[in-house]
Amino acid sequence: MRNAVRSPELSALCRHKAEMLIAPLRAVAIEHGYALTVHGSLERDIDLVAVPWTVGAVDQGAVVRAFVAEVRRVNGWANVADNVVDVDPYDFSKRCPEPKPHGRLGWSIHLGGGPYVDLSVMPPLSSPVERLRAALEANVREQQERQREYDARKAAGQ
């Protein structure tokens, strides 16, 4: 869509749709632990970026499903490209989401003609506390496995 012809009518429709959608989508983002920002000119499409903001941020797919439901509620219609079977896995006109740099995933939410929502969602990262807990749990599991092996060798008389 980068080379699409810009027209005053498309720009006006895009801005109108953005005004309708952005506040409700920000509320959905907050409910799911994300911040939502506009990225772009709002000339041809509505470029949005969702960034995990709280420790309890849900996974990317969950927040996107909530966004699509809210777009349907506000706009009256929304569609996300389904993954078509037996197509080039890199043909993102037929596959969604599209992988982007830094773990970001991109979805196109179509609004029924004209502008669409071009949504990028960053993945939630675990907090330092969660990473420490996972490391400690892995260490405990390793120690338990070593103890089981030791007990088995001792029982076998080794």
C-alpha cells in the first residue's frame, strides 16, 4: 500500500475511522495490559502500535482478538485475513500475522473498504521476577532429578 494514490476523500475517511476507533481501542489495550499509540499520517490507513505496559499483559493473539471484536462493535464490520492453506508462507497478503523486527507481529484489520487498521503488536516480555522464578524452578527440578538418580544408584548398590 506504500505506493497507493492518496486522495482527499480517502484521507478524510481514514481520519474519520481513526477518530471513531482509537479511544475504544485504547480502552481495550489498557484492559489487556497494553498501551496503544498511533504511528503514521492517517492518510491511507490507521497505523497503530500496541506495546505491553503492565506485568499482566496478555499474549499478542489475545489482545488482537479483543481489538478485532472492538473494531467490529464500533465499525459494524471487521475482518482479518485468514491463513490460506497451501500458499507461500511469506505471502502476507494471504497470511496473518506478519512477523516484523524485534518480535513484533503485524495484522491488517479490514474495515469494509477504504482505509484499514495496520496493527503492530510487541510481545510481552517476562519481568525480572518471573525470569528469576523460572530459573529457580529449573534449578530445583535439576536438583530433584539428580537426587532421584543418586537414590536409584544407591538402591541398586552402586
